[in-house]
Amino acid sequence: MARAGAEVARAKADFVNAAAYAATRDVSPKSRLAATLLAVLLGAFGAHRFYLGKYGSAAGMLVLTIIYFIIAGVTGTGIMFQPNLAMMNLWALGFALIPLMIVSIWAFVDFIVVVSGHMKDGKGRRVKNWR
């Protein structure tokens, strides 16, 4: 009878250790604070995604931001509205704002996901630790 109790205690300890291991195995060593700050400060450039190891989507954000700067720089429109712009420049401004709006919404959603602790790193582990 004592042996059965010891086996149950050992099985219970193994189960608790396995659950603790599974809980820590799925947590990223990356800092949630660093990812949050990068998302706020450099989100349009995909810096938080580069930090987390999501290189493909980070490059996509960077490319969209660069496209905005190229269109805005070539046409001289930027994001400032000037009433004396020709109609062509207004079309260019509208066209330039499309990638900027996409990246802005994407970065804002990423910020919410990082702060909530649901963002995953490049290996599929959740970024939960604030340190």
C-alpha cells in the first residue's frame, strides 16, 4: 500500500514537472518591453518584427514604408497637404498614402498584440516576459 502511494506521488510530481516544462518551453526569451518599444518607435519599419525573428513580414513592412518614401520624395508631396498642388500631385499623394496606411494599421495591430502578450517570435513561442 505504501508503495502504491509513493508511485502516485512520483507520478503526480512528474506530471507537475512536465506541465511546468511545457509552460516555459513555449515562452520566448525575447523581451516584451523591447518589442513594445520597438513597435511604438519604429513600428512602420518593422523593427519589432526583426527583433522577434519574423524576418519575412518585417521586410514586408520595411518595403512598404520605403515605397511610401520613394513615392512621396519623387512627387514632392509628402504627407503635408498644400492647396496649390496640381491634380497630378494629389493623385500621387493618394497613391503614396496607401502603403503608409497599410503599414500604420499593421504596426498598430502588432503593438496591441505585443502588449497583450499574444505575439509570437520567429520560432512560434509567445513573447510574455517584460524583462
